[in-house]
Amino acid sequence: MRVTPFVLVLLFTGPALAQSTEETAVRGTINKLFDGMIKADSAMLKPVFTPNARLQTVVNKQGTISISDSPISSFISRVGMAKPGLLDERLASMDIKIDGELATAWTPYVFYRQGQKDHCGVNAFTLVKLDGTWQIQGIIDTRRAENCPDLPKR
């Protein structure tokens, strides 16, 4: 049996193409979150999260480390009460890892409030593919007010 170069290309690039399609879908879910935040649109945010999603923050108060934990419904409500354009979280990059129906994304960010740099850090997302759609199960982030780079608007 003779294998053509075209068949070889398909054999070796097929998995990579599938991965990039899934990465694109994960990126799309995360970008919808930030689009919803800047638009202050709580209806836009709800479908990007699983029903029991959590938002956590690693807090460092004078060297004492703790974790702040809240249900995502509280976050969605707060975003919905903001003015459009008030909450602008800009990502420096997005490093995505996927295994089956589980994905993680590491996203360094700078948060702007009313156009002014407020704080920065890293988000660590956990996403799950439910009914063919990537949804955010959890976000844990760090926050600091110093050494935050300037990031352009999306």
C-alpha cells in the first residue's frame, strides 16, 4: 500500500488542528467573560459559567496569605450593576492546556477601572466542556497594585 504525502499530512496534523479548534473555543469562552465585563452585561456572563462556579482570590495582607472565595452569582450581579466601560480587564497572554473535557488557562492581566490602572496579577481558569460548550468552573487570581505593565485596549 502506498501512502501519499497528503495522507501523511492529515495523519500528523489532524490532532493538532483539533487541538487548535478546542483552544479557540476555550479562548472564546474566556473572551466572552471579559467582553461581558466591559459591557456590564450580566446576561452575557451567565452562560460562560457552570452553575456552581467559584471565584477565588489569593490575598496577601502584610505577608499573611489567605483565599477569598465567592460564588460566581455574586460576581455576575456586581458586574451587572456597573456602568458599561467601568470594568476593563486586559490580558497580556493566554496559555491554554486541554485534556479531553478539561481545560486550564493561565492569563496574566491588568485591570483598569474607569480607564485607570487599578491592579494586576494572574488568572488561573479551570474550564469544563459540558454539552459541547466550554464553561468556566473556577477562577483563582492574584492581585497586586505595583509593577503592573501598561496593556492596550482590546
